[in-house]
Amino acid sequence: MTRVITSLCVREGACATVCPVECIVAGKPEDKYPWYYIDADTCIDCGACESECPVGAIFPEDEVPSAFKAKGGETQSMPVGTAGFTTVYEGKNHDGEAVHLEATKVLTAGEVVDLTPAIQANNDFFKSGPGYNAK
Ligand code: SF4
Ligand code: SF4
């Protein structure tokens, strides 16, 4: 079992600093791989990242919600060009550095979204993600 970072991630980066086995990496290029990703082969399922995430983007793989009900105000991020994701997010990471995400949307209270596509996206990233392979 691994943890999975979902599309609620806003590249804030704190999770990667607490992972004891350093299996969390930022997707590159950002427009194609907008979140951080967890290497399932290395993850020891300790849960430290989930506790650290300020936006609740991380779930155990078998608990990733297919019907996540938004409180309202959450930012969901997808690759550039994804239909419906037309808002630009400007934020800061845990080091105070600027974060710019091109394709996001802000969820409204009660909106229900499926976060499970992040499981496949995470797996695909470690098969083909150029940022990971270039490490
Ligand atoms: S559950 Fe633990 S080992 Fe797995 S990614 Fe999170 S911090 Fe790292
Ligand atoms: S702590 Fe949460 S928001 Fe920050 S990079 Fe990790 S998953 Fe994304």
C-alpha cells in the first residue's frame, strides 16, 4: 500500500521534506505534471506526508475518494488544456517561493469531484515522467 497525492495538491512541497525515504518528487514539466508524486515502490506507508499536507491532498491508495465533497475553496489542479480548468493559481510553497499553476479550478461548497484518476496519473508519472527519469 502506498499513499497517493491527488489533484488537490498545489505544489506546496512540505510533504517531500518529511518523507523518511525521499520518495516524493515534484512533477516536471509543471504544466504537464502539475503535482507532487509518490513512488509506490519506495513508499513505506508511514503517513507522515498525509499529516503534513496543509490542503489534505494525500490519501492511502485504497481511500482516495471517488466522490470527494468539497468544503469550498479547495484548488484542484490538472495538466494544461484539461477542460474546465481555466483558472490560474498563484501561491507560495513552504519555502516562500512562488508557485504558478496554469490550469486549476476553485471548488465550490458541496461540489463533488472524483479524485481517483490521480492513482493512474501517479503510476504513469513513474513509468514515463521525464522529471523523475532525469533525476
Ligand atoms: S507515506 Fe511515508 S513513506 Fe510514503 S510517501 Fe508519505 S511520508 Fe513518504
Ligand atoms: S504537502 Fe500537499 S500540497 Fe504540498 S506538495 Fe505535498 S501533496 Fe502537494
